[in-house]
Amino acid sequence: MEKIQTQAEWIARAKAVFPAGGFGNFDPNIVIHDGKGSRVWDENGNEYIDYLIGSGPMLLGHGHPEVIEAVLEQLPKGMTFFANNAAGIELAEDIIAAVPCAEHLRFLSSGGEADMYAMRLARAFTGRDKILKFEGGYHGMSAEAQMSLAPAQMSNFPQAIPDSAGIPDAVRNEMLIAPFNDLDFLRSLLVEHGHEIAGLIVEPLQRIIPPEPDFLEAVREECNKYGIVLIFDEVVTGFRFSYGGAQETYGVTPDLCTLGKVIGGGFPLAAIAGRKDIMVHFDQAIVGSDQWLMMLGTLSGNPIAAVAGMKTMEVLRRDGAYDTLNANGERLMGMFKKHLTAEGIVHQVVGHPTLFDVVFTDQTVRDYRHVQQSDTNRNAKFNVVLRAEGIFKSPGKTYPSLALMEADFEQTDRAISVAAKAIAYS
Ligand SMILES: Cc1ncc(COP(=O)(O)O)c(C=O)c1O
């Protein structure tokens, strides 16, 4: 009989094969064995309510029977072709029908790749080099995206700080960094540099920080004024905030957007979508070699991912799906507020019902620096107790799913109460 491995054994094996003992994504001291509906289990059989949901894709919960059925139907027909296939074409049609800015689309395997192409595409379209991003904004792992993602040292805007080794200064020199939600700063930066900037990339909800009223509208106007390509990174918000994403929710249409997570239904798939006259730079026959962006990816448009994504989106289109998701999130946000307030703990619950977290501060959280200045030690302690109480979440985000049941809410309420008490007395 095969010996059952304990979690400690798996952790030791991981340390032997991975730098820092893990995939690089998440705490390597937990190894997940399986997931079903709203729950996951670790290799020791401990059960958790899952608020990580694979870092966002598993919006329907784990092992949704209709998604499994769609995947099982596709599997014997072929796992990947590299060539155009019907599943990928249909998924593209569904996305274009849903997302306001999407006229044409290309697939990739990860959100970070989509963001990299979006920035390159803005450069090709405008013939300019500079990219503007907001401090703390996350857009994957490209050299550009690694600028001022999570700087420990606060520098003067608009200077970019690399968050990774191995990035040449040449990249840094072409990046401009601005604080999120600061229109005055943005406007003055654009007066000086507006005509040099190819693209402005922004998460419409930056990590968990909402845009202030009219911020995105004003960003849209400023981009129009200077001919800057506005890129919404909707890798997280796409098909989560609403079926049309944050651009539908906030009523601001970018020129390009990037999508990932939900559209692959738990499989590797992402997309860049947007205006045809910009996306045309992927068509060499029309723009010519000098203006063309080559784009290749072995798994782009993978049919298994496409059918999983399509089925996930079909479920999300059903009556009441987003009402339930939002209600689930609001209920959880309310629990955090209730218990932390009862213990007299200064905090803010920041975000959108579909994606939020607690920040231990008395300030309104408007940008990255406000989160940095919050009591992050308290946050870490809070998350440790939540984990011990059966809550599985990322250190900076809580993602509700549609799979949450009454028992999950009851257990979560108790867990938050215990965690709030624990940090009140620590
Ligand atoms: C806003 C945002 N953009 C891009 C990415 C990168 O996506 P991926 O991990 O699929 O490369 C992420 C991942 O979490 C994200 O949150």
C-alpha cells in the first residue's frame, strides 16, 4: 500500500526542489490536497473555507459539476492544438459580447503576459516609449510591471523603483509612477510628459483600493487629451465585479483591457482585448513588419481552458449570480466590521464586495502608501489566527465565491470573532 505523506513530508520535499521551498506564489507551509465547493483541505486533512479561490479564478467554487462536465467532454477531443479551434473562437465571441472595450481579442496563457503585450501594443500604436503606472499597481512580472509594485522605500514620484533584480536601467527610465487616486499629481505630470507617454495602465480597483468618484473618468479624459492608450488591467475585476467587468461597473471604457483568472475557469488562459484600430498591430498584413507585434504562445487559445472559461461565464450569466456574489461579499465585509469594531480595533474594510480586505488604519485608504503605513504586523497576526480557525485567504485579499453556504458564513463569523479577540489582547 502506498504510504500516505504528511504535510511536513511534502513541505520537506518541496524545499528540496524549489528555491524558497515553493512555487513562489503563497505560504509554502501549507500544501493543498484537494478542493470541493467552498472548501479546501491540506495534506494533513485540515479543512478550510476557501477565500483564496486559486487567487481569483475559482469564482464558482472548486469542482463545479458543469465545468467538470464541459472539460470532460472536451478532453478526448484534444487537449491542445496551437491552431485556431472552435472553443477558443466561441470564448472570444462571448468575451467580446460582454466587455465594453473589446472589439478584437487575442489569447495568452497568463495575465502578466497579457499586460506585457498591452504595454508593448500601446508603444507600437503611438510610436512613444513611456508607460505610466500607479505605485502599488500589479500587472504581472514583466520588467515594466515590476516597477514600483511594492517598494519598501518611498521615493519621489514619478521616479520608478524596480522591485526585482535583473532589470536594466533602460526600462526604469521609460516608466513614470504616480500615486493612485491623485488627480492633481496626474494632471501636472501629464502637462510635462503627456506627449511622451504611450500607455497608462491601471487596475480599476487597485489591489483592494477603490477609485475615488470620478477618478477613472478623469483618467479617461486625460488620456484622450494627450493621445495616451488607456489600459485597464481587468485580470482580477473582469467577470467578477459584473459580467462586463469594472469598466461596466464604473462606466468608463478603456482603449485596451487585459483579462485572466475567471475566463479560464481554473485553467491557464488570459486575453488582451480592445479597439480594433489598436489591435490591428497584431496583423502584419495590414500594418507591415515595422509596426507589427509578433505574438505566439504554445497554449494560447487552449480548448480545455476555453470550454472551462465558457461554462464558468455561462453560469455567471444566470439570473441572480452577481446579486448572490455581491451579497456574499457584503455579508463577509459586515462580519469583519462587526467583530473588529466590537473589540475596539481601529480598522477599515477596504474594497469591493467581490474582493476586499481589512486594513488596520484610521485613515481612508486611497493609495499604496496608506496601506504601507497601516499596522501590517497586526494584519499578519490576524491572518494567522484566521488560518488556525479554518479560514484560507491571502495576506492582503479576501475573495468570496458563489459556492459559499450558510455553514461557511456561520463558521467564518466565529473565526473572525476569535481572531478579533486575539489581536485585541496581543
Ligand atoms: C491585476 C492583476 N494583473 C495581472 C496579474 C497577473 O496574472 P497572472 O498571474 O495570470 O500572470 C494579476 C495576478 O494576480 C493581477 O492581480
